Amino acid sequence: MRIVCFVLLLGSVRLCAQGPDAIFNAGAVESLENMLASDAMRGRATFTPDIERAADSIEVQFRAAGLRTWNGSASYRQPFTMIRAKMDSLHGDLDGTPLNTDNTVVISSVARIQMDENSDFKIAVINAGEDLRSTVQKFVTVQGNHLVFVDTSYSKNFPRLNRLAGQQFGSAYTNVFVLGDYHIGSHFSFHLKAYQEIAKSDLANVVGILPGEGEKQGEFVIFSGHYDHLGVRKPDARGDSIYNGANDDASGTTAVILLARYYSQLHKNRRTLVFAAFTAEEIGEFGSQYFSSQYDPDKVVAMFNIEMIGSPSKWGENSAFITGYERSDMGKIMENNLTGSGFTFYPDPYPTQNLFYRSDNASLARKGVPAHTISTTQIDIDKTYHTPEDEVSTLDLKNMAAIIHAIALSSRTIVEGKDTPSRVDTSQVH
């Protein structure tokens, strides 16, 4: 007896029922990697036609897997608007100390900014030892205007805040970050004037839904990765100018697509599954920030964010690590589900890199969701990271397939509603 797959018209192709080995294999991984990370895709940079073509390709895959669209819309795209700000001029003083673009960064979507000591704002401090990027993003995402003093230990990294200032969500609030060890009393003088050019750009995540069943269908389990990368830049010594991003993070997006195929055919998800390919990670995790704002964190049971799984981990094949392992028991649940499989998940071996808050899991983790990133990259010695050498030819495709299969096996009891990971302690969030 032969099983026939019917090809549906209107551009939609439903996949035949397949076992895990037919889904999680090197050939399937290579096909998707070549779709996302070939030279023809030109590195999928944010704000370019190339990332739009990548989104089109991911939509085709989600449709073929039989996923429903996000929010019942006609498209799998989850659109949002970014503000691109370019500072024209900035001057002022704080208790007699001149303010300029060397010691002051303004994050605002307002073209003309004028503040003084009588303006409505809160004073805050970023102390030495905090994660600068994460803490700044925290201020930007909360309500209210802020004047934030940044410890001088961040002098080297302080100019990087201009990157966040240049790409942001639209907000009615203004956040001013001043580098310096200030001790402001009850009375102080403060004057700031700044002018910037404002432009709006439309971006989109790609999101597919697999509805749950019964009483747990209102709970969500998320599988995610980011599909943007760095695009075309200055050529390297080989003359290669395309930053393909095969590992970072076409590998994660490939995993999301294969997991969508797997769970769509398994039909055992009691909880609703969300498969998300995020945009704008490389310029500040804006896609995942917007995505996270669309969900009630109390209803998100777990998030499996997948980033850079294209090379073996420090422990070799059939292993990966979980960032923030100690912050919930999700890792232990995953390990229990892998008993006897020969695959091992380890705690993050690079704690000083603060990887838990450097990927797309961070926004939901800050809200208490057991949201963790699964990775294998040896970040301390990875020579292809953010280089044109991050190409499909450098990936261990067989090991990638094993990792994605392990994620599927390790997540099943959470997907089926049998296990619920403990929440992240928000009092420990940076």
C-alpha cells in the first residue's frame, strides 16, 4: 500500500506524516540552512529587502507544517514599527558639568528634546557590576522619563548605547543616560537640549500557532530563534563581504521550523505551541521584545529559545547547554525526559558572558517566565562568530539534527501539560 501526499494549491503544501528520523536529519537541516544562509539571502540584515525574503521563506515553511497564523490574521507576520533616530545636536549642563555626545546618550522617539531640573523625570543609577545593556533596556521599556547616572567603570562601553538610541520602539518617554559619578542633592541644576532626525521603519516577526486542547489550551509553550543577521559589510581577507549567519542564527530558525513539523504531526500538545522567528535581534532584541509584550507572562509556561547550535559544544557531540539553568527547574525536566537517550544538557559554562540576558529569551525571563536559551557555541573561542565565515559549510549538520531531536524529546512533557517548570525569580533579574 502506498501513502500519497496531496499537494494543495494556493501555495500551501502539507507534509506527509513522518517519523522523527525523517524530520530530524542532516539533509533536512542542510536544506533549511541553505534556504536561509546562502549568499543569495545576503545575510538577512534588518531593514533590508533580504530579511523580507527570508520572512517569506519562513512563512512558506510554517504553512507547509500546517500552523495557524498569528492572531488569526491573513499572514504569519507579526508586524511592528521601529523608530530610527539620528542625533543632530546635543548640549546642556548638569550642575555646571557640560553635557555633550561624549558623556550623554538620549533614548527618545521625540525629535526635539528639552529638559531641565523642573521636568517630570525620575533619577536612577547604573552601578558598577550590573549588565549595562540589560539595565538600559529595562529603563527604556518601563513608563516614565528618567535621568540615569552611569558609573564611570562603563566608560569603554558607554558609546555603544548610541546603538540602542538609534534603533528603538516608539515611546512618549525620554531616557537620558549620563556617564559620571554624580551625587545629586535635593537641589541641582540641569538643562538639556537635543535635536534628532526621526524615521519610522516597519519590521515583522514570523509567528505560527499550533492550538492546544482542553483545559490547558490557554497556556503557551514557545519555541523561538532569530532569523536576522548582519547583512553585507566590509570584505574580510578572503574578499567575502556577506555575513551569512548560518550558525547565528539560521541554526535556531531551522530548529524552530523542524520542531513545528514534528509537533504538528505528533498531535499531542495540550498546551498551545507558538513557533516564533524573531527579527532585529542583532540590533537590540527588538523583535522578541515586541513579541513578549503581546503575551500575558503568567500564561506562558515555558520558552525554548534556540541560538547557535551549529557546532559541537565543549563536551562534544550529543550535548548542549541551557542558559540560566539554575533559575528554574526547566533544565532538570528536560534532562529527565532525555534519560537513556545518550544526549546531555548542561548548565551554561560561560556565566561571565551573561548569556541568559543576551538573547531573545530575556524579555520574558525578566517577567518570571522560565525562558531559556539552548546553545552549543563555544563563545570564548568561536572564530566564525559575526564574521563572513559563518557559512553552512562550517556547520556540523548531523549534530544539529541530534540537538533539535533532543529538544523535541526533552520538551514533550511540558508540551503535553504533564510538567510545569518553576518560575524565574524576578527579584534576581538584572
